[in-house]
Amino acid sequence: MGTASAEDGRNQYIVTASGKGVRKRLEREGFEVVKSIGDDSVHLVIGGSKSAIQRVSGVKSADSNEVYRLLGPAKQATSSEGSRDDEYAETQWDKHDDTTGAFQAHDTATGSGRRVAIIDTGIETDHPDLTTATADGKLFRADGISSPTGTPTVAGDTTIQARLPPESEEIESYTYLGAPKLRTQAAADDVDSHGTHCAGISTGNNTGTTGIAGMAPDAEAVPLRVFYWKKVENFPWDKDGDGEAEEHVTVTTLATTDFDILSAIEYAPETNADAANMSLGGGVIKGSAHKSGEHVAYQTVIQNAVKRGTVVTASAGNASSNLQQGGYYTLPNSVPGAMSITATGPGNERAFYSNDGTSDVDVGAPGGGYETVEKTLAPDTEWPYPLNLVYSSVPADLNDGSQYAWYAGTSMAAPQVAGLVALVREVAPDLTAKQVQNVIERTARFSKGKSSPDIGAGVVYAPDAVAEADRFSK
């Protein structure tokens, strides 16, 4: 992580507050309050110092608006010629009856009339397998650089100049040196491939003769783009993904900030989203963060979204870390109110890269890969590499003309659950967000005692979840 700043270089702070009138008091003291969310309890403040902000009456905390890079796939591969000749449904082991049972559930529910918000890199606006509500989407960028008017949000269908991956030597997945390319596009359009891949997993609709089917193929995907390519000075580069920065570098990276993510979560219920998926997160940190203002802000905004009816699904992280021991913690999935999703493979066991921990995992879902790297790459498994990864949609213009690719990660697991929320809501539209989560957890499989540190309540199973929701609603 790094620290965000305004376009003029001033520091940005996430300020949490209690009581009424805090924004006005901050402004009277000379602080610029760019935006307030969470019923005016969370503010984006520019300028000044942390200590000066904390002296304002009613302020509970002031923390730097941290910069995050994208939680990219643990493994990925492009389409092979052989796979293109096959029926794509056969390639989608993650939707078969021995995993999530999505194809079977589609006999009863398809997510018709429901919406899934994808808080990510945007969604390709014209992918043939996706129904995308671009006009209801948004771009969230706290420094205002992408906005024609300098505001921290841009309507999804507004035409802007967007930065794309630079054509330069790659340091690691999703982190580059050099200047990014530019193109004219809708603000909520994908600037990578990650968001489109997640949208396909949730809502791919296979309308053509070939294509992929998502968990909820008739649901709409709402693109809430929070990632953008930007230059970051002195970026702490955690190349091993273990939460420790090995060195600091100047990078052009796909980045976002806490306030961008918080604003997207806050906005999701306004789009009537049944689920808001976050396949993103920071590194593994010590449990003292439970008391930080950053944690309080996430808990406030996520729980407000849940109260308004939106289930918040979040990836558990790809650091292979045990969050059960030693007080470790990740954001935003560890916050009460969010459904934290670990990744499983074709054998319904936790994938080698996925974080685990009873207190931090609610359910498991297919994210791709097997229990070990060796098994994942072995040629003699039932699903040899790359077929044991998750197959989904990607923008052709960012993938050498290919519209599909295999990725693996907890990023791929979380949107499976977001799509399942849409199926449950189709048959039981009056269920609260907490009731929907309860249905999904009660009908999950393969977990002994429903509290496994590897897969929580179990691997989600769509046919039983839909049936249970139907009974629940009567």
C-alpha cells in the first residue's frame, strides 16, 4: 500500500466522526471536505495534518487514504485453440453439479430481474456474454483526475480519456514501469480484464452459439470502477504477497484508494444491486487494525449497505495465510457484515493460494487450481492446467483478440457467491441481505461442522440455496 494525495499533492485522509455537524466544523477549521458518506460519518478530507484534524470536535479518527493495487489472479492462462472447439459449458467445471450446481439451478432460477454490482476495474461495455448496466455504473477516483469537472465520481457512460496498461517491461502481475497508453472510452469500461472476468463468473449469459454462462446468466452487471492506472511514488512493493514490503519503487500501477472502495460500496444499493462484489483487498496485517479508523469506516459503510438490502461479497485473499492464528487480518473481507469467500478447486478443497481462518471465511466457492501448485500444474489430473482454472470473459482488445481466459484466485471465488445472491433473490425477492447470506451458508456443502477454517460453512451449492429460498419465502 501507499498513501493517496490530491492532484495538487496535498494529503488525503479518511475521517470517521460521530454526531451531527462534524463536516461543518471541519470546514470552519479550514479543511476541505471533498465528499461525505455513511450517513455523514465518513469523510474524505484534503490537506492539513492528522493531528490537526483529530482535534476537531466529533472526529473519532483520521487515517491516510491508502492506495491499493489490484488483487490479481494467482494463476492465469489464455485460451488454447483446442478449448475453443469444445462446448464452453463443458469447460466450466465451476458450474457443474459436483461443485456449485449452477447449471442445474438454472432450471429454476437464472437471476432474471436482479443486479450484481462489480466493484473492480470496470466491465467491457460490449462483450457478447454480458448484459452491462453502464449508465448506472460509475468511476470512483478520489483525486478527481479522470473527471471532466474534477469530482471524485464520474457517471459510467460519460466519455473520458482512460489510461490502459503501459507497453513496457512487467515487474509483476498488475504492476508496471513506464507511461500508460490512453484511449477514449466510457468511464465504467474495463481498463484491465479483471472486472470483466468477474462479471462473467457472476452474470455471463452465453447468448451466442459459443460463450460462457455465469452463476446468474439473466442478471445485469453494474460496473463500479474503482481501479485506474496511475504513477505512484515510493510504492511499497510486496512482491511475495506476504504483507511485507521488500522494497519501494516508483511504478505505474493499477490502483485504488480506501475512499474509492468505500464510495462504491455506499453507492451499490442506489443501483438496486442485490450483491456488491469486491475481488480486491490489501495485504495481511496485524489485528491491531481492527481498531483503526480504516476498519471503522469499512464496517460502517458495509453494514449500512447490508441494511439497505445489498449483500457484500469479498475475496479472502491470495497470500496463503492463516488468518486464524496470530491476530492477522485483511481488509475489506474481514469486516463484520461482508461475506468473506475462500477459493476452492475442482475437488472442492481450498486452493493452494487462498487465505483461510474460521473467523475470516464464511463460505468457499470455485476460484481455480488445486490444493498445491504441483497438482495444479500436473498433466494427469481430471482437470489439467489450465482447465482447472476458472474460464470467463475478458475484453478482446486487451487480450490479443481473445474474449475468454482462465484465471485462478479468490477474486474468481467471490463473484460466484455474488451471482448466487441474484438466484436466491429471484425466487425470494423479499429476503433481507442477512437472510440471503443465511440461506447460502445453510445450504453449502463439504464442510464438517459448518465452521471449517478452509471453506467456512462449505462450498456454495446453487440448487439447494434456490430451493431453500423458495421454501423460506412461502
